[in-house]
Amino acid sequence: MINTKYISTKYLDAIILDDDYIKLVINRVQKSPYGYTKRDLLSSPFGVKTKAFTYNFVSNKVDEVYSTFPNEEIHELINKVKLYKNEKSN
């Protein structure tokens, strides 16, 4: 059985698979008039080893989809992944 952990920000998801691979998911976000936020998949590149999941990797993949994107959100995702990894190792 594969252990899976989802870590999300507004536009990005990191799917951690068995603590060995991380898959990035890049979404488009639209506010619905019905009171919820709709997220549509824009890109989901192949998963990479945990050590390869860096700010530069995420930034390059986001640049393939968005012409401008807030760097703070990339930092937020990377920090959440690091926090999860630190909690897991303790």
C-alpha cells in the first residue's frame, strides 16, 4: 500500500508518495458565484525524488504554465513540505 500525503496552497499541491517521491500539481483557481473556489488542473509533471523537489524545480514548472506567479506561494509550498518532512523524521 502506498502512503500518500497531500500538501496544498491556493494554486499548488505537493503529493508525497511513500516519503520518497513528490508530485507537483499546478491549478487554476476561480471563485464560484456559489461560494466555493473551483480549482482546475493545469499541469501535473512527473513526480521527482524528494531531494529534487526544490524551489527551482517548482518555479520552473510553474513558469511553464503561468507568465507571472507569486513567489511567496512557491516558498509556502516548499516550507510546508519541509515542515512535514521534519515532523515525519522526529
